[in-house]
Amino acid sequence: MRENKVMGIIFSDMHDSALGALTENRTTASVPFGGRYRLIDFTLSNMVNSDISDIGIITKSNYQSLMDHVGAGRPWDLARKRGGLAIIPPFASHGGLGIYRGRLEALAGALSYIRHNDAKYVMISDSDVIANVDLRDMVKQHIASNAQMTLLYKTITVGPDLKGEDLTLMTLDEETGDVKDIARYASAKGQQNLYLNVLLIEKTLLERMINDAMSHDQYSMVRHCIQPAVGRMTVKGYAFEGYATKIENMNSYFAAHMDLLKPEVRTELFPKDRPVFTKVRDQVSVRYGLSSKVGNSLIADGCIINGEVYNSIIFRGAKIGKDAVVRNCIIMQNTYVGDNAHLEYVISDKDVLIKDSRTLVGYETHPIYISKGDTI
């Protein structure tokens, strides 16, 4: 066994209901992002780039698109005879475990997978955080401080855009870095420490906590595992200083895409020494018509642009018709925007047909969403 080996556990769908129609037929982990990626690509790549090579993805429902995307894990070098990538489906037993109610109960269904791994530590993460994090530094701090748990967090300013959101926030001792409190708040404001739902814990301790929680019908990782440990165990916070955002609803999904249009954000998310891996799809380069105009946009391979595109993300294989105007939009794979159409603040899912001369105008705080396969 490699000394201080770390295994990874990723939850594929802890916020499905919050994303509404985006996750009606897919899990959170497989929601398309950034023109060519899925949300899980960032978490998987963070782990692989941090020397974590045994990773289990805990699923819940609607995970066919996730399985199609990750496959055996080849793009992440996880297609291996020993270890590598594992898809862990919902686990049912005579004891009542089935579709889990929380992260702790989900881990109970994966307990056999965890036990059979020879890792010393477990890195547990959601799949809805857009960030490029070197988790090796987090592991080093965890070991050096003799912590029993280490929680990844980012210091944010809760402004009007986050007001009323149910945020998991942490209070820390400024001198020692110990976590003093962690709870969900809907009325927080000002500077806060946002828990990014990434936890490092010793495997034997995690196993004991899972068994104890199941014997008491407990299921929440924060409420039934982390909160009781604060004050009784050494629970440390690890601060992430770079760009990070959580995709918890349609507005944050739209805002994260608009952030991608900023060069400084792209530089942080896609450094050459820490690439974000994804499923490879070989397609031809973008084809621009003679009358096309494009400004401050990201356009993926395989697109045909005959109209005008501004401040937008266009996914693979999309087609923008002649004299169409697309502004502040997210246009997903294989969507067709007809001639003379006018779109502003629209999120179009895959395989959508928007006919000629249609006008759709939403707002930055309330973009219009078009479901997969719809015709407008």
C-alpha cells in the first residue's frame, strides 16, 4: 500500500432538484458546461491531477448520460485493471437503505467499496463545484496538522445575488485554522467562509462514523457527522484562494458561464499544468459565414455561424442561422437557431430547434430555459 494513499468519492447528484429542468433527465454531474465539458469533469480532473487514482462515483437516478460520458474513465487515465474509476449505483438492502436522503446515507451504500480499498484517506466531494484545485496541498496540511477532518472552503462576500440562498458556512479560529462552527444560513451577509462540500477524512474514522450514523438513522454529512465532530475532534479548514463557484440553481449556472467569458477566469480554470479532462469528440473546426459577427464568445468545434453572436457560449454542433442575433446566451449541443431569430438571456438545452424569426428575451437574473429536444 502506498503511504498516505487517498481514494476519492464523488456524489453525482446532491442538488438535482435545485437545477430544475436541467436535471429532469440527467444527473447534476452530467450537466453540460462551458461548450465541451460536463460538471463532473472539474472534480474528476482535480482528483486525478492530485494523484488520486481510485475514484468511486455514487449515483442516484438518471445516470445513463453520466455513464455514457465517463465510460471506463479513459480520458482521465482511470481505465485500469486494478482500481481506477467505479460507478456505484443506488444500494438497497433489507435494512431499508435505498434512494438515499443525504450524503452520509449514500456513503453507507458505498461502504463495501470503501472498505475494500487500501487507501488511508478518503477525499469526498460533490460534483457541482467549478474550480481547479490542487488537492495535494490540502492532503499535506491535513497530515501535518494531525487533523481528523479537513474541509475545503472559500471566503466570499454574500451580496444581493446570493441573498436568501441556503449556504453552508463555516466559522474558523483565525490563529489555528480550526473549524468552530458549520451550519446552513439563509440570511447571511458580508464576508463568509463558504464550505465547498469537499472533505478529507481518514478511512477508518469514516467507516466508524457511517456505521454509527446508520444505527441511529442519521443521514446528513454536515448535521450528523461534521457538526458533532466540531469541538470533539480536530476539524481544520483549508482555504482555496482561486476562482470557485457552486452550481446550485439556474442563476448560478448562467452566471458561471458568463464568468467563463473573462480571460482571468479561464486562465485560472484551465492552466496548462493542470488540464481539465473530458470525453473526446472529434469534430471539424467552426465554420463562419461571410455575414457572421462574433464578439466575446466561446464557440466549440463543429458549429456553423451565419448570424451574430455576442457574450455567449455555443456548444459543439450548434448552428446559428443567417441574420440571427444571439446575445448573452448558452446554446447547447446540436441546437439550431433559425434565420432572423433574436435571442437574449436564453439557456437552450441540447437538440433544440428555434425556428426562423422567433424572438426570446429573458433577463440576467431570470434567463429563459428551453428543454432538451423542444421546438420553438
